[in-house]
Amino acid sequence: MGKGFYISRPLGFVLCGLGIVAMLTIFSLSVVYTKEKRKNQVTAINETGMVTTAAPHTTPAPSNEPWDKYRLPDTLLPEYYNVTLWPRLVPDEQGMYIFTGTSGVALTCIKETNLIIIHSNKLNYTLTLENHHAKLTGLGGTSAPAILKTWFQTQTQFMVILLNEKLEVGKSYWLYMEFRGELSDDLAGFYRSQYTENGVKKVVATTQMQATAARNAFPCFDEPSMKAVFHLTLQHPPETVALANGMELGTESITIEDKKLLQTRFKPTEKMSTYLLAFVISEFTKIQSSEKTNVLIRIWGRKEAIESGQGDYALNVTFPILKYFENYYNTTYPLSKSDQVALPDFAAGAMENWGLVTYREQSLFYDPKESSNGDKEWVVTVIAHELAHMWFGNLVTMRWWNDLWLNEGFASYVSYLGADYAEPTWNIKDLMVLQQVQRAFAVDALVSSHPLSSREDEVITPDQISQLFDTITYSKGAAVLRMLSEFLTESVFAKGLHNYLHEYAYSNTVYTDLWKKLQEVNADSRIQLPASIKEIMNRWILQMGYPVVTIDTRTGNISQQHFLIHPEAVVEKPSDYNYEWFVPITWMKSGSNMGQHWLLTKTALYEPMKTGTDWLLANLNVMGYYRVNYDPQNWERLLTQLTTDHKVRLSIKAVIPVLNRGQIIDDAFNLARAQIINITLALRTTKYLLKEKEYIPWESAIRNLQYFFLMFDRTEVYGPLQTYLRRNVQPLFDHFQNITSNWTQKPPRYMDQSNQINAISMACRTGVKGCSELTRMWYRQWMKNPDSNPIPPNLKNTVYCNAIAAGGVEEWDFGWQMFKKSTIAAEAEKLLYGLSCTKEPWLLNRYLEFTIDPKQVRKQDAAFAIVYISGNVIGQPLVWDFVRAKWEQITKDYDDGSFFFGRLIQGITKKFSTEFELKQLQRLKEDIAASSFSFGTQAIEQAIEKTKANIKWVSKNKAQVMNWLTEQST
Ligand SMILES: *[C@@H]1O[C@H](CO)[C@@H](O)[C@H](O)[C@H]1NC(C)=O
Ligand SMILES: *[C@@H]1O[C@H](CO)[C@@H](O)[C@H](O)[C@H]1NC(C)=O
Ligand SMILES: *[C@@H]1O[C@H](CO)[C@@H](O)[C@H](O)[C@H]1NC(C)=O
Ligand SMILES: [Zn+2]
């Protein structure tokens, strides 16, 4: 999916007041919801008429039968489908929302077989002709064998058709079926979304097929390499409009079962994978491009949102981004239209359905008056991510899900290039370091990480596929491709891409096909590599983790070592490459210029890295996916340089680039957590912040200090930590007060606008004078005049949080009313967060009750709200009690049980660092193990692991941290 299947919200903005960063990354997978249900749902009923998904083999013993394997046999290929669907947007007599449909598929036999195995999940079939669930005829004069019997394999999600004779190789057949399914609210397959407009409830029928839910909408060969052409027809109520991947061909009025309906037919799709199909039936309205182009661009959504201009920004950036990618790939956009739809209920961030991209409202809508920079940045990068997939992923598709990392890593990487083209003044490409590289560094430093690339046979079941949509796939994928593009140069990289897209258009690939194309192009360029692209890249994608490169500037010795955040961790997975990498090291020295060197072995001597009294800095602009450590003297020289003048521009001295200023902090803190360097050295990298005004170093520091807040905000270290940070942030706060003319204007530079948020949230959090007054004043003004919010959109998160924290029930109730009234998703989310900041336990308890009432808080947001509350030092124990008391109910009521619960556990236990908390966690684990719920255990295991590591870290570092902080204030 777009930032697909996954979203991570633009989280800068969530850092706030007394709150704790609720850094949530959602890997939302339709998947997750159904996991538990699927396991239990095996019923066999045979009667005439509607027949349920019947499974004669209810206990799938290990078997070699083709229908017990999850992968399709290689006997048949689909050519095209004719699908007609009719979703009911009102419930039937039983209160169920359903859809009915018919589907025919032309399939060609490529290996003799008397079986047709086709995916089908949660669909009930009509017994059609011949008293079977399907009808088979021959195409092109062929005669078809008779059907002996049909049945359903619930576990593997197949419909199996046994024939009395074999199908003939080279011949084509037409398989026809009639079925019905539930249009449920589980956000997967063909599902429904709801919203209210002028007091009237509206129902939308929409889809989310990735990864394995097309089979929930109609029977199909639901694997990415089973590309086919889809002829789609939708039947829908007269007041609605129907959209699909292809352009509408025409709409006519029809009457079925005495109901007046519209029937819309669509242009047949290009040859494509099932997971990229989409259809939406709604009362949405649209805006469309007026520019004369050969691509029709339309933005769809709720009438109210579109009419108030929330889709305008998306419309404005779509065309430039499409043009940018056409140019970058040197390949024209393959379709004649590009529809983008914002849905009120959507599991992921967005989904790159070919020609009909679907979004969470927050990922497509932007309101200039109400939304923040972070919101805008999110919109433009998600759009760029999805549009990048139109070629990479959709035109050329991975053969199987094990190569998902290439698809998603690539889109995540180039989304910044597309967004940069649309917003050239932002320097958005720099943000990759914070948003992708550092994020990947964090999870990839655990022994529980995994290599980017998996073997095809390791990823078989829908659950295994869903688990791939994770940080490694997206962010490490992006980081590693960025490094590749850097050492190849962007022009070689882009040319290779073009050749790749050209050669494999409308078909499927494995990742080595890309290496091959890049290698061919590189042969013509003058870039010298120490080995083939495949040899270099294998080390980065076939083994997990990454190196820390240690440079001894006294001797010129350089070495690499697998970086692990927990010093006692034992790596159990073997690697063919011994956890060594081919590392492209770039460096600069204070006295002279820059250089580049490949480290190909564990250790090497490289004289030019020797320095006298100069400092040396490696991994320029953090283009390489590795951390850097130095000899103590060089660390000192770097620190001195930072504190004396962090951005010297004297001609003889080089500048420490802003990205490296951030990375020095991030590397130092992580090296300290891994016990490679001393914790005080890490803390010392923050001293120069007194003079720093740039966003990226500040943001790096705040993220790393977050751990200190988590561990120490209930201990005696908290006071000195506050004092130290207050002193550091004071000049930043003053600086922004100045450049905004006492908070009345927006700073001109984009990065400054982002850093202003840090200035205020850190200032309020640490008690800088004037900060709390400022936020309360804004909030009070708003309360006096609710129709005109005076709070600068960028600062809303932090202002809501601080004002609600400083206020009482009146402030809270006002915020809640505004939340309920809000028609802007991004605004609602900020309030959802702000409300969690109150210090009143009873308000927090009441809020908690609201979160699990879907009438109050949408299901898609419930876990966020609960985790936000647990970030509040007062809320944390309340949430812990709440979840322990209600986990059975929560997991039952929320379809995505295990996933939801996993997120909760992860968020709630972040602060755990005492033996007592560890015991409580272990108790919960036992309770769950003793219950009938099988899930959540993995999340709890991880939480136990982390809690143990926290206990160790605190006992080892607390005294030192305390001493160092105390020294600073004397
Ligand atoms: C249901 O199927 C079973 C096994 O196929 C058969 O023995 C039984 O008679 C059928 N029942 C009905 C009501 O058709
Ligand atoms: C499928 O639909 C197309 C377009 O409507 C039509 O031309 C074709 O005959 C249909 N195929 C079959 C086998 O019904
Ligand atoms: C399918 O059949 C099962 C068993 O009869 C029933 O519970 C379910 O509601 C049916 N689904 C639809 C959409 O009709
Ligand atoms: Zn994606």
C-alpha cells in the first residue's frame, strides 16, 4: 500500500507538552482484522439456493493436495474477467449490508489438469446450472469438461472445482459464478464506510484489496503475477456515482428486483494484478483539473470537504508530481485518468490502486486555514508515494510478496523526490534522514530484525504477507535505495529505472531484474564500483542490520561491526556475509576537502583518514546506511567545533552539514545505549544546541531525549533534566519570539516553521517562562469565539495539549465539543491528542471510556487515543489498569483484535522500567495465555524484553546522568 498499507503520521507534531511522544506507526493491514475470525469460521451447509462457504476438510492436516497449499498451482492463467457487482447501501431485513455479483473469467490451460483452484473468501455462492457453484464452458469452439463437484477450502481460501476430464493445454475456458458477500465494516475487501452529512447518514461502498482481499470481493486468481484485464460493471443507487480503475464508459438506468438503479460500465483495465483493483460507490463530489492534458485528474470526497476546498491542494500538486515522475522514469503515465478518493474510514494511509488511488481523508485533504505544515507535508508525500507506484509496482509488479520491500522501499524513497518537485522551497529531501533512515536504524538494531528480502517460500499465508508491511520494508528499503542512488549517481539510477520499466511493463519481476538493468547502465557510465551492484547490494538486503563504522583518526584504521542496541543481544540468525557490508564511506576534514572510500572488509588501514589536529566527519549528509564512531580525540574535536561554531564558514574550515549535526547526536545517543561510548559523551552532543536554530539537529535531539523522559519522568532525575533542557531551549524560544514578531507571524522558512513547534513544545514542557501563558491565552481566545480559532495551525497540537493540561473540565469539555464538531480529519486528530494531556484523573478515565465507544471515537482512532493517554504521566497507570480490566472486551469488539492489542501494548508499556512493572506484564501474559485468545502474546513478549532492557539501562546510567545534569546547572 501506499505509505500504503502503512502509515506513520507526520509525528513531529505529536511531540508535546508534558505528553510523551506517541509515535505511532501503523502497519495497517486489512489482514489483521480477519485473522481470528478466519480461523474459526468453518461451516458446511448444503442446501439448494445459497450455500455457505463449506469446507469438507475442516482440519487441514498437512497434506500435499494442491488445495491445501496456499499458492496457486501453475496450471492455469487468467486472461480477462467480466465482473458485475451490486452493493446494497442499506441493510437487509437481518440488518446486514450485502453485495451480490457475478463473475466470469477466461482462463487458459498451460499444464494439463482436472482441477480449477481459484481464490474465494467469505463469499456464498448460488448453485447455478448443473447444480454446482460454477459453470464451465469452452471458449473459441473448445468444449469444456463437466464439473464433478465443487467445494471450499476455508483455510487456504480456495474454491476447488473437480472436473471429470482434463483441461487441454493451450485451450481457453470460461468459468462463471454468482455469489454474495457481506459489505462489512472491516476495512478489507469490498467494505463500507460511513459518515454523516447534514444530519443524514451516508454509506460508501469501497475496497481495499491489498494484499489478499480481492478474493473477498469476487472469485479470482489472487496473486500479483496473475495479471489479467478486468471488465467491470457496477450497479448502484441513483443518487450515487461509481468509480473504478478504468474510466466510466457510460451509465444507464436499470430495474432489478423492482429497484431502480444505475448501471455504470468501465473501460477495461490494463493487464494488472488483482491487489490493485478498486471500486468506490458514493455520493462524493469531485474537482478536476482544468489544464489541458492527456490525463484527467479528479479528486473525490465528501461534498462538504470538497466544497470547502480541502481537495484543492491535492489537485494542485498531483499534476506536477505526475509530470515529475514521467520525466524521472522517462515513461509516460500509463493510464488516461487519475482518480484520487478520500475515504472517511480507511485502514492504511493510502492505497495505490491503479488509476483509482484511495486515501484516508487525512492523507489527501488539506485545509489551509486549519491544517498544519505537518499535515500538508504528509499529504504531498503520500500522494507522491502513491503516484510513484503507478509505474513502479503497478506497471511493473513484483512476482511475489517477498519482494514487497523493493516496491515499498522504492516508493518511499522517490516520494521525497516527487514532493520536492511540488514544494521546491521546503528541502523536504533532507527529512528522509529523520523519517526513514533514523526510523529504520532504530528497529534494525534489534536481533529480532529481519533481512529486507525474504525467500519466496517463507512468505505464504495471508498473515505472513501482512507482516511484511513493516518499518524494515518501507524505511530501510528507502534508506538502502537512497544510498544506491547516491553512489551510482541519480542519473545512472534513473536511466536504469527507465530500462527496467520499459523491459518489464505489464509483467512481473524479482529484485535482481532491477540490479541487472542498473548494472547494464552503469557499464556505460564512468562510476567505478568495487564490485557488481548485486554483490554490493546483497549484503544490505540479504542480511539484517547495519554496521557501525569506527574510524581511528590517530592511525587511519577503520573497521565495521554489526550494530546492536542491546549489548548482550545474541544474534542467532546466520548470515552468508558474516554481518559485514560493503560500505561506501564519504568523509570530510576541517582543514581540507572531502573524499570517498569503500570499506570492503572487517578492518582496513586507510591513511587519508588519519588526521593531525583536524576533525574528521564521515557519512556526509547521512547518505550511507551506517552509523559512525570515532576515537575519543576526534569526538572531542567534533564537539569543540560544534560548541565553538557549529556552522563555520571560514574558507579554510569546512562546515558540518546540518544533516550531520543531527546525525552526530543520533549516533552518539545510540552508541551510548549500546554501551559503545559513554552516556555523558552523548549528552555532551546536546550542549551546542544552545546555539543551534535548525530543525533537524533539534528534532534528532528531542527524539533521543524522549527516552530520557520516558525513563526518568517519575524519578529524581526529572528535575535536573528539566533545568538543563530549559536552559538549552530558552534561546530557541526567544529566537522564534523574535522572528515571528512576538508570535504574530509565520517564520518564512519551512524548516523554521517546523522547528518553531519544537521550540514551543520543549519550552512549555520544561517550563520556560511565558510559554504556558502563551498557549493558554490562545486557547482562551478560541473558547470565547469558537467559530474563529486564533491558534496558528502548526502550533495547534502543542497548544491544545498545554492549554488542556493547564486547564480543567471547562477546557476539556470545550476541546471535546470541538472534536465532535470537527469535519476535518487532521483537526480532529489534534484534538484527540490534546484531550489526552489533562492532568485530571477523572477526565482521563472518562476519556478512556469514550475511546472504546465507537459512537464517540471512530474505531480507526481508538488505539491512538488510548496510547496518547498512556503517554501522559498521570494517564499511564490509568490506561494500564483499564486495558488489563478490559482487554477481552476490547479485542472482541475491535475486529482487528490482535493488531489493535499489539499497538496498545507497545504504546502503553513504553515507560516500563521497574521490576514491579515487569511482574505485572508477566502476569498479564499468563492471564492471556490462560484465556481463549491466542493473540497479543508476541507484543507482550516484546514488551517484556524491552522492559528488561530498560531496567538494565536505568540501573546502569541513572547515577551518571544525574551527576552530569547536576554539574551542568552549577
Ligand atoms: C449434505 O452433504 C452430505 C455429504 O456430501 C450428504 O450426505 C447429505 O445428504 C447432504 N445433505 C443435504 C441436506 O443435502
Ligand atoms: C465480457 O465482457 C465483454 C465486454 O462487455 C464482452 O465483449 C465479452 O463478450 C464478455 N465475455 C464473455 C465470455 O461473456
Ligand atoms: C453466508 O452463509 C452463512 C451461512 O449460512 C451466513 O451466516 C452468512 O451470513 C452468509 N453471508 C451472506 C453475505 O449472505
Ligand atoms: Zn506503497
